[in-house]
Amino acid sequence: MGGGETVQTNSVSKHLLGGVATGIGSLPHRDAKQGAEFALRMTPDLPTIPTLTRRSPNEGMIAMAVAGIRGIKFGQYNSCVIDLDKIDPFADVITDFDHDAYVGLRTFLEVANGHSGPVKWQFTGPVTLGLALVRIGVPASIAFDVAVRAVRTHVQNIHDFVAAALPDSPQVVFIDEPDLAMMMHESFPIAPDTAVDLMSGALAIIERDALMGLHCCSGIDGTPLLAAGPAILSVEVGNHVKSYAGPLAKYLANGGIIAWGVVRTDAPIMGSADRSWKQLAALWCELVQQGCDAQRLRQQSLVTPACGLVSFSEEVAEQIYAQVRDIGERVRTQALATRLNIGA
């Protein structure tokens, strides 16, 4: 990798701080162009390339991840056909950008032509993909090896595809691991340490060329997530965060960034951002009491919805993004005030 790419990655980590708003994956739009325009309009500092599963189930996180794996094919209505004799951890994985799974991505890149600011996208992590393969009948003995190869191939290819279309745009990439909530359950098919290693490997795929984050919308202990080594930790605001305040303080001290899921997506949406802001502020106060640096909490932060928004209407999605941006402005104001107070 050339020096220019290193500067680009460092640049994005320096400027996407202090409450910059971004998205988490899915949007409810059925029209790909409208979805792309929405993403660019609502979070212009860090637009997220959306997945549009209402437009097509092929854009679902598992469907997109298994596309191109030999021996596995998704059909209509999320039906899946597997041929175990053809599934091979060493077989090439094909990333076909002409596939229906990538309409949202292709359209975003067309609409964003000429965009030079950073962009964000995310992809299914190897633990969640491995579990999905086990559920559809792939033996656990090979499912996670197949998942690792698929994630590695797709993430590298998507990065290169985005870079070719938007050569001046630094990339922020989240590895999405929603199934980590089951990691400590006795039925989990791999050891927790193995899961951490798989996530760490996924983050390392393009870490020299992009700012890598790890997203989990489950309210779990984030210590294993931190152990995987993400540059950005993406978690929902909640009391569970206090359980790993010590490791979080060290993470922040080492320059880590936290993407706070400030607006819940599993409860009725409030009419304003006030309640969500109070919840974030209260959590930060408790984290400071447990050793986190108040300045770093504010400055080394992004704000997002807690999870994707495919289950909402387009109107409610816009309301949620407006609240996320509102909270981002409050964070930014506090972060700036903190910097001015210490003479930065």
C-alpha cells in the first residue's frame, strides 16, 4: 500500500469525530436511487451505502454474503438450496457486482459520482455467517472456514469496487456480527476465543486501506468485541455498556472510536431526540465515574441509529435520522467546548 492510502485512512479517523452522524445498514426504500439520495442527504459527513431488502431479499445481509459461494443458492422469499458435495472451504468465492444483491451498492455509487468525502458500508461478519451456514445445513466443521473465505473475498472486492468508483473517498467499513449474543451459550458451535479470532481476521482484511469497525446491536458484554481490535466499536446505548467500562476506558485512551447507537430501533420512536440524548448523557456520566475520560467520550464518537431501519416507513426513517443528527450536533457542541476549555 502506498503512502497516500495511509494518509487517507488517518485523515478519516481524525475528522470523523465529535458526533458525526452515520447510518447502520438497511433502509426501507424500494427505489434504489431514492435510497441512495436519502443516505447522502441525511448523513452528508459520512453517508452509509444502504442495503435495500424491501427492494429485494437478495440485499439481505446473509443472502448477500452467501452469493458467490459454490454449492449455495438463495431463491425467492429467502429460500435456500445447498449442495453439500460442492461446498468447499478452498473453493473460489465469486463477487458478481451485476448480481441483484448489489443494486443498492451500484446505484449509490452512480448517484454519489464525484463525491470526495468519506463513505461507510458494512458486511456480515464471519461468526454470524458461519452460524447462518450451520442453520441451513452446512456442517459446523467446515461452515466457519467457508464463511471466513467468503467474507475475506467479498470485503476485499467491495472495497476495490467502491475505490474505483469513488477514488477520492476514504472508506469506513463495519463488520456486522448480530449473532454474538449467543456466543457464551453452551450450544454455540465454536469457542469464544475462536469467535474473537475470526472477527479479528475479518477486521484485518483491509485495515490498511479503510477504517474498520465492528458492529453488534445485541446488548452483550463488549469485552470480546474490543478484544477483536476494531478501530471503531459500534454499540447501542444501554446499561450493558457499563459492564465493560474498564476495557472501554483503555480503548478510548488508545485512540479507539465509539459509534453510539443513540436512537433505539426496537421501541416506539419518540417525537424528539431529548430522551435519547438524556440516556446518552447519563451513560457517559456513569462511564466517567468508572474511569472513562469525559473528553475522549465526546470527541472520539460517532452517532447512529441502534440498528438498520428496514422495518420502518421511509417517513419514520427520516425522523430517526433527524434525531440522530440532532444528537450529533449536541455531542459536537460539547466536544468543541471541551477542546476550547483545555486550550486545544
